[in-house]
Amino acid sequence: MTATHVGDCTAQRRPMLYVSFELGWTEWKLALSPGTGVPTRLRSIGARNLVELQKEIAKAKQRFGLPEDAAVVSCYEAGRDGFWLHRYLESQGIANVVVDSASIEVNRRARRAKSDRLDAGKLLTQLLRYHGGEKRVWSVVVVPSAADEDRRQLHREMGSLKEERTEHVNRIKGLLAGCGLAVEVDKKFLERLEALRTWDGQELTAELRQRLLREHSRWQLLDEQIGGLEKVRVERIRHSDEPAMKQVRQLLQVAGVGVNSAWLFVRELFGWRRFQNRRQLAALAGLAPTPYQSGGSNHEQGISKAGNPRLRAILVEIAWGWLRWQPGSRLSQWYQERFGNGSSRYRRVGIVAVARKLLVSLWRYVETGEVPEGAVLVDWEAKLKGRRVVLTD
């Protein structure tokens, strides 16, 4: 028996309490057990009631005959509650894992019993399997530090604000389309509104005009807030000595990578995550292939679409831009040779492959300084001003 196996067996013999959480908004379900073969203890406590949580853990140790200093391991599904509970449990000496909900095994019957109590019990069973050595029983979420999580607020808020602004634009255009009118929504919209006339030469009705004014007022507020966040972001890129901002500036030197994508790559990925290989990187972005083989059936199901949806969306967008701004790069040439003469669907499949390869190339560029083969570098400061100054090929 190897030393590792001896250590594992020793760890299994130590008294240990296993706890799983099913987190609701008003109530938490706890499933507690000292190990396999022992009936599970199920309890309910008020949501976010940490005092009651500690009492239930102490009662469970007493109920199962465990010493007061017995180790506690726990788990809960990633969701609305985020990572604050994980940080609290770790601060109390409890070894906790946050689980990707989509990776949890479920019964595939069309109709199956489901309740918070059953979910907590199922999660506890898988926690026991996980600590028993089945590391692939689920996917564990890598928890960012509180500081790294806070640094993601700016671009995530900006994304939400842009979505809201687009909603107001579409609503205004939809209201005017009902009158047979098509108008651009921007800062000069109010000037155009005064001159608008319906198909029969009539002015817009009073109620419709008032609604349009209110919608545009909300659009203006959002536009100002977005502009303010963009200024803050540019100032940080120009002047901050933070290591992450150095990575942003480095990515901005690559033609085809803009401010939005460089910032998101660093804040969501390169600034705090560490990867051992390109497969881990592609899996996090949801760009990993998903083959299907069963008997005589053998086909590819497409990308997994797991992981970070923000990264995946912007990677595909950047991949299309890469073909335009980096036509002489080896990656663009590979795409043209393999997919350039194919159908529209075939080219879309190819661009996902470009996105995956581009992500790996940018990762290597940030980690080692290795420029993607054939890529053009530009002056990042000029790019912030809307200009493009080529440094080298």
C-alpha cells in the first residue's frame, strides 16, 4: 500500500461529521451524518441563522457520539447565496466545497420525487462518495477571494446596465413602430420627437408622447451611468499599478482585442485563475467538445456550454473580429483553409474552434509573453483613444 493510500485510510478512520446544505430564502435544510451506514439526521433552520447552525452541528456530534473536536466537512450548491457561506464555514475550520449544480447526478425518470429534504439527503450521499475518493462525482467550483469577487462588480454592472438600456431602446422603437415610424434613439431623440408625425400628418397622442419621454429619461440615466463606468475603467487601465491592469494593457496590445474583452478576460479568468493545461481553460469557458459514443453511434454533440457564459459569448465575438483584424495570423489562415469555403453553418462551427484556440493563445501570451503566431501588435494607449498604431507584425 502506498503512502498516499495509507494517509487516505487514516483520514477515513478519523471521527468526522458530514453536512450538506439545501439553501432556501427563508429556510435551510441540513443533512448530517458521521458516515455511510448511519441514518441521516435531517434538520431545518432559519436561513442565514449562523448561531442555530452551530447548535445543530454540536447536537449532531452529540447524537452520533462524536468528540467535540471532530472534523466537519460540508457542501452546498452554487447559487444565489454566492460564496459568503463558504468563507464563513472555512473561518470556522469546516472544510467546505461549493458544487456546480449542473454537475449533480439526477434520476432520469420523467417523474421523480423532489423536495428540499430529498435534495439535502442526495447531496449528503454524494459528499460521502466525494470524500470516499470519487472525485468525479461532481464538479467543484473554484471560489474567488473576496477581493477578486469585488473586482468583478464593475464590468458585470456595466453589462446589466447595457442590457437595460437596450430594453428601453427596443421599447421606444416598438411604440413608434405602432405608429408607422422608425427613429434612432440617442441623445438627440427629443429633438426628433417634436417633428414626428403619424401617417395622416397628425402629432403623436398626448399619452404616447408622455410615455416616450419617460422611457427616454430612463434611457438617459442608464447611458450616463454607463459612460461614468467606462471613464473609471479607462482611468484604471491607464494609471493603476495593479498586476491585473498590467495584464489588461498587455492584451490590449493585440489587434482585435478591445477594452471590453481584455477587461473581462482578466477579471473573470486570467487575473485570479490558474490552469494546468488548455483543456481546463476550454472547459471553464464552455468550449470543450462533447463526444457521444454508444454502440454503433458515434457523433459530436457540439460544445458543452458549461462554465462562464460571459466568456463564451465574448470569445465568439472576438473570434469573428480576429479574422478581420488579424488576417495574416496563423489562426486566421487555418480557419480560411479549413472552413472559409464551407456553408454558413460550417463557418459558424469553425468560428467556435477559432474561439477555443484563440483563448489558449491569449492565455499563453499573458502567462509567458508568447505572441500568437503571425499576430499584429498595436499601441494600447492609442487604442484607448480610438486610434490604431501598429507596433510590429
